[in-house]
Amino acid sequence: MAAAFTIPPATVQVQAARISQIIEEPNPLQLYSGGSQGYLGVLVGDVDSDSANKLRLKEVRGALICLIDHDAPAAQALRVNDVLLEVNGQTIESAEAFGRMMPELPPGRKISLLVSRDGRTQTISVQLADRKKMESDAEQRLPLPRSCPLLWRFGFPPSRCRP
């Protein structure tokens, strides 16, 4: 026995427009209020109970590193699946909390990160780069349309970006 269903065309159009809007929205982790901003070079996600168990975390909190910019300071010290627990002694509860912290940190500042890696915590020091300089350097190496800001640096080829 087979089941079938239809989706009204108007619903498809609304959802397609929303998906397109989400793709074109700037990444909230990349926004800043002006001036220079420090750049670590990670894309993070929230820690859920399943990932906390797999990563041997004591608590369900922190920012799980999903991607690392290979040209950024993070590439020297951090790994995918590291969990950021603190920045300069400030507890990180979620990826969103980490994203709110980063715009406050100026380029050139050395920050202290408490990281959980392979079930153990360790403190790692990293000197932040200048976000504007990193973006400028990236655009000179490979100019991309606005709909694809720096995704290629995280392993997504430019062919996946919409012109």
C-alpha cells in the first residue's frame, strides 16, 4: 500500500522564498557593530545531550566547533569537535553566547579558551586576527558573489554558491 500527499504550490513558494532569504542573510556570528573585530575562524553549533555524551562532557553546554577556517588563528590550535567552554574566564552556554562574545574582542588580542577535547579540558591561548583583513585577503584570492561569503574557506566549493 502506498501513500501520497500534495503540497499546495503557494506553500512551496513561501517556503522556497524563506529558504532563499535564510541563505542570503548574513551569518549572525560574523556580524559586528563596526570598527575592527577579532577573528578566531570557527563555525560553531550548540551542544545537545547526545553530542555531550559522545564527547564525554560533564554538562550540556558550550559551543561545538563544526568547521575551522584553514587560514585563521583557530587552525593552529583548535580541532573540529572541540567544545569551547570558556573565553577569557567567561562561561559559554551555547553557540549563540559565543557569537555574542566575539564581536567584543579586538584583533591582536590574545584570548584564553577553555576547551574540552577528547573528554579532557585544557586551556589554549590564541591571538585573534583582524576580520576585515582576513575577508579582504580571501576576496583577493578568490572573488565570490555576495550570496556566498567565505563559505569556500570552510570547505564548500564556490560552485555550490548561487551567483
